[in-house]
Amino acid sequence: MRIVFLGAPGSGKGTQAQRLVADFGVVQISTGDLLRAAVASGSELGQRAKAAMDAGELVSDEIVLGMIHDRLQEPDTTAGFILDGFPRNLAQARALDDVLADISQPLDAVCLLDVDFDILMKRLTGRRTCSKTGKLLNIYFSPQSELDACVEAGGELIQRADDNEQTIGNRLQVYREQTEPLVSFYRDAGLLRNVAGDGSMDEVYARLKTALGV
Ligand code: AMP
């Protein structure tokens, strides 16, 4: 299974990717996670990426492509991978084609998670991560018992620095202008699968598996 998850911020890419990882043993490669780790480590690359991330802009292609190139060469990717949050513009999509051709691992499918704007806003402003388990939660949508369980286990519900209303607005605009053209790019390549991203996590996951034929 070699797939790309396409969808606006908050469309559920990370959540659904975690489920495919658990059920199919593939690896999730999230450029957002890799960049946040670089920022947290204080590396030079992280320092260069931070300003763009805080503003909700895209980090430069040079940084992101270098990271993805290295990550895709690691041995665990031969079992399959989900690219979550990459590519985000046409230049990245074309560069990805080249890297995958080099390692003879072409994409099987590109899943577009389609979600209404109002739901995206609630998902993004409500999004939290449990500091103890890394589990993704939402103060509007997660069962209270799951939110309580994190805190009772000594965890904290952490909000991402870029999940504030101003940055969110910018990220959605960047998605529309730079990432949405990839929908027709991958449709023309015969790889696009549309998945309605509204409803519960279980409902979306069932649709996703149907779209992937697994
Ligand atoms: P995400 O976790 O995917 O929402 O990404 C968080 C932030 O990291 C984005 O708003 C961008 O600033 C940056 N980022 C993540 N992936 C990419 C990418 N493929 N290209 C450029 N910037 C990215």
C-alpha cells in the first residue's frame, strides 16, 4: 500500500493514517510531524522552518523535499507508506513522482478526504493531543471519557501552536490556492479516490477502506 492523503487541514488525514498503520503495518510519513520534531530539537532546519509554520505558510520546497527524500530511503518504507500532508503543491508532487520512480515504488492511490468548511474549523480549533499517549482528541467531538482518561493518566491535552484561529484561516487559504490543484493532477493520473470525510471516525475509515479496496 503506497498512498497519498490529500485534504485540507483538519480533514482527518492524521487520524485515518494512524488507523491504517495499526491495521496494515504500513508507515505514516507526515511532513508536519517531521517538521515539528525538527523545530522541537532546535536544529538549524527546524529554525528555518519555524516562521513559516507559525504563520500557516508552506515551508520551502527545498527543506521539505530533502526531508521526504531521506525518509523514503529508510528500509521500513518497503512495507508500504502513507504520505500525510505531502505533497502540498505541484512542484512537490512532480518531485515525488521522480523520487518514487528512482526507488521503483510508484503510488497506488491518492485519497482525497473531503470535509465542509464549518466542520474543518471545529475540528482544528478543538484539536488536542494527549501528551502521554500521543492520541489525537477533540474537545468538541471526542467522548468525555477519552478526554478524562488522558488527564487521569497524568497527561495533558496539548494544542498545536498553529491551531489558533488566525493561523487556521491562513492554512485553509494556502490549501485552496496551492494544494487543491493536486486534485486534478492526480485525477488526470488516474490515481484519485474521493472519500467523504464527514461523520464519525469509524464511518470515514469504512469508506476509506472501500475506496482503497482493502
Ligand atoms: P500539518 O501538520 O500537515 O498541518 O503541517 C503543519 C505545517 O507544517 C504547515 O502549515 C506547513 O507550515 C508545514 N508543512 C507540513 N507539510 C508541508 C509540506 N509538504 N510543504 C510545506 N510545508 C509543510
